[in-house]
Amino acid sequence: MKTNQPAITARNLTKRFGDFTAVDGIDFEVRRGEIFGFLGPNGAGKTTTIRMMLGLLQPTAGEIEVLGIAMSNHPERIRPRIGYMSQRFSLYNDLTVLQNLRFYGRAYGLENDVLEERIREALRMTNLEGREHTHTKDLSGGWRQRLALNAAILHRPELIFLDEPTAGVDPVSRRAFWDLLYKLIAEGITVFVTTHYMDEAEHCHRLALIQRGKLIAFGSPEEIKRNVMRGQVLEIAPDDTPKAVKVLRAAREAGKLPLDEVAMYGPLVHVTGPEMERHEETIAAELRRAGIEPGEMAIIEPSLEDVFIACMR
């Protein structure tokens, strides 16, 4: 095996369902030993792309190589070398943690001492020791995700696909889950992950953004911020955030303000556009005319969420 080969190569990857094109001629490459993030809104084509890379769907056009092997030629040679964790929890709730791991381990062909040693290692890595005899249904969302990850890596895959693995999990558990992913990277496993959380996307080595089946941005988080955001981001802390967003969007539509995007970030408003520092006073005046105190205003570095919203727009 050539260690300098990409883990995944997709060329002109396309999938159509009748007249609907779910994935539209995308090209990307995933390096070995990296966390590669695949971002996009619901219906963008993320899960369809993963299913083609797993050999579960046949592409309408294009090619996929996984671990140096063409998926169209020898999917049976690839599957033992990869792991998959779906966005929907798929383990058995009426089995204990240990019973689930033994079931999935045997499904991967592991037996006897090798299986038991892999289970001990997995439990230790994910801090599930002491919960071996807990029924899966009694675990919290975060522990269930750790268990699902354990089941996906028992056979020590070279590449693991994670489809929105932390959806619905609390922030502390999400952070712990990502700490586990970095442990996998340290062991040489490549991770391909889809997520809706921009804070998680910041932790990826490289990203691809997909919308309506098309790839619209590619690179490291820093490269995407630098190449996609053409303007500046002005952060505003008004005393009435929802009303401020409504007023500024109306001013944009009326041509009063040269704004590309107006978005709410909790109690704050992010306004993007060219040379925003020149328009701070005009924006403040527009808000005050509507009875809104603009509060603190400052030009900030764009977050990945700012970039994502700009790309989706």
C-alpha cells in the first residue's frame, strides 16, 4: 500500500434520481490521516455522496477511488478497510454495551481473544469502562454516540465515514466526541465527516462545501475564509436584535445600504459587505431611526459560519 496515495479521490462524481441531480459532477481529494469535513444544508447531497463512496449507490457518472481502489471494480476489497457511522443511531437498544460490541465485532470477522482485546481497547479509549453491562437504551446521547463510534472502529479501519455523528448531542459531549476523533487521527485513521455545526467544521483539516449537489468551496478553514469572503464583517450588539435584522434587511432591499448579508448570531448581528468600516455611521443612523440603539459595533474576522452563510447565499 502506498501511504502517499489519497484516501479518497472523486472525479466528476454524479448521481441522478430520474430528473433530479443529487450530486452534480464534483471533484475532491481526501488526504490520508486528516479529518475532512463535508458541509452543506439538508438535501445538499452529503449523504448521497457518502453512500456512493461506501459502494451502496452506483454513480450515474464519474469515478471514486477509496484507499487506492476503484469502488466500481472491487467494492468487496474496500469494505473491510473502512468504517461507517450513520446519522441515525443504528445499534440495538435492548442489548448492553458489551453485547452490541461483541455482535458488531463478530460481524467484522473478529473472534475470541482478538475480539475481547479490541473491545477493551475501544472501551478504554472512549471512557466507556464501567458501562459494559448498561443497556444501550439507558445511555445518554453522548455515550450512545461513543458506543456507535466504538462499533465502527473495532476492526481498525483505515478510513471512517461519519454522517452527522453529533446531531442532537449536547455541546460538552460533542467536544468529547471530537477529542476521540483526534485520537483516531493520531493512530493513522482518516476521518470523513459531515456536520451542520460550524464550530466542529473549524476543527477539520480541510473542508468541502456542497450546495444543491455542486461543490462551491474547498480547502482548509483558513483558505475558505480568505478566498470566499470578499468583504468585511461588521458585528453589532443592538438592544433589539430581531428588529435590527429586519430593519437592516429592509434597508438592503431598498438599496439604502450596500450589504451582502445580514444574519443573527444570538444577541448579535453580523453584517457583511464591501468596506463596512465606511458604513458604520450610516448603519447606526438607520437603526436609530427605527428606535433601535446599535450598541457596540466593530469590524471582526469572519467566522466559518459567516463564510458558510455567504456561500449558501
